[in-house]
Amino acid sequence: MEKKNIDWANIGFGYIKTDKRYVSNFKDGQWDEGTLTEDDKVVISECAGVLQYAQTVFEGLKAYTTEDGKIVCFRPDLNAKRMSDSAKRLEMPSFPEDRFVDAVVETVKANAAYVPPYGSGATLYIRPYMFGSSPVIGVKPAEEYQFRVFATPVGPYFKGGAKPITIKVSDFDRAAPHGTGHIKAGLNYAMSLHAIVTAHEEGYSENMYLDAATRTKVEETGGANFLFVTKDNKLVTPKSNSILPSITRRSLVSVAKEYLGMEVEEREVFFDEVKDFAECGLCGTAAVISPVGKIVDHGNEICFPSGMDEMGPVTKKLYETLTGIQMGRIEAPEGWIKVIG
């Protein structure tokens, strides 16, 4: 298939309209068959549940061109499961997990001309989402819903390499202990916008959120999980009921154990011990790993030995191994790669 005439190296990380998107509607207790459409406009009631009470959940994943020319997705079954869990928490009907994966495949196939070529550093970002579409005026769940998937090509998250970033300890709380921090709901991201804009204005790239109950334990940032490397090369990731179960983090934990032979600790991480780690990174779909060089806690600086010039050696190995698996340069564990075409 002939690719679209796009300057893949310079498209940036933003939205570009593609040819087709997938739509399915929930009405009278069931999902319809779903279809692909060229229409990129969403038409809903002014009183739709999503507009009144933020009843919406979403996912994010990518399609890649591998070294041997195949188009693949990375672990879409886990996105399907996480969206189902998110929907249940907001009293929304789950979109069947097998149909979720099929919808992703259909959307990518229909937009194959927008999947960037291997080696360009770019990928096709896929956004499945669901929202309450019927009118709701009293505080209650909507009765009708729409599930959609669109795709957009995005450039490399890091231009010129992944330089370590500086982040701050936030004065805001991201999620309550028994709240919605563990699901991928739009409302979680809405509440983080003021905090991230404030951080950017102060010269920081991101926020470190501490647990809301005691403000002594590391949780996550507005859109990524933390990972730390100890001075004796153990991988440590924070464990909490109020952080999002990142698919990238889970995959990196497996890579650390199975490919790099590392010891891994998934546990509560107290902020007091952060100064003793050798490396720090943020992990998520967009960048895989963003290295952190410095954390500022109300004027007190924590500078990691890995420095501000490049990724730490262990973080770099994790990054190269996982991206190697995604791009087909390294053999993947069974079930991790969904071949689309």
C-alpha cells in the first residue's frame, strides 16, 4: 500500500485527521454491530451524560511498522481489559473485549496508509473512547453510550533524543485513596490540567503526585507511572490502589525480569527514599520511558546520579529492549504483538 505523502520526521505529537474511524452505539441494553465511517464529527444531545457529568473513559495505544514491514499493535488485549474495568467503575456498559481488539484492527487496517514507515520514529496513535450519549439531567448514569476508535499519525515523542527532565512535587492531589485514580477516566486528566499548566509555568516538565492520604508515598504523574533503579540495579515501581495500572509499566517489569535478569520490587515507595535511587523514569504509551534527572520538592533538589545529559544505563537498556520488541528487532513474549497486516 502506498503511504500518504507526509513528512514523517516532522509531524509532531498532535492530531491529524485520517480516513476512517470506528463507531458503535449502545441502546436498549445492547451494543450494535458497529461500523467504520468517514465522518469525524460526533453529534450528541446538549444534555448528554458526558457533557453533564463527565461520564467518559478512554484508552491509548499505537500501531507500528516493524523491521520486516508488518503493521502491528502492542498488547491491545490489555487495553481492552482496562477499558472494561474503567467502564464498570463509572457505571457504563463494558464494550466486549474481543470486539475492542477487532475494532482497533479494523481502524488500523482502514488507515494503513497513515502508519509511518519503519525507522521514521513515528507511529500511528490509536484512541478508543466511550461516553454517555443520551440526555441526563438528574445525577445518574446515561442510558445510551457510544464507543469510538480513531487513529492519528504522531511523530517521535522525543526529537533529538530523550533528554532527562526536571519535575516538581505537586501541592495538588491526583486521586483519593478510594477514588478513580486506578481507571482511565477523562475526569482524572481534567483535574490534572491546572497542575500541569502551573508546573510548566514554573519551568518544570511534570508533577510528582504523592498519596492524598499521608503525602508520604510516591504515586504517579498526571499521565505516567514512575519507575526507579536502585544503586545495586534493582527495578522499583510504586504500588498503590489509586494509580493507573500502566501497560507500559507492566511490560517493562516483565522485560526487566525475563530479558535483563533484574530483580524487581513492586511496592509502596516512600518519598523519603527517592533521594537514594540511582535512576528515575516516567513510563507510558507516548514516550515508553521519559528519563527524570531532577526532582524539586519546594526548593529542595534531588539530583539523580544518572545526570541531566542522557538516560541512565539501566533505563536505557529497558527502553531499547521494549522498543526492540515493539519494532520486531527482538523476539516478543507470546501474545504481546498483534499482527494487523
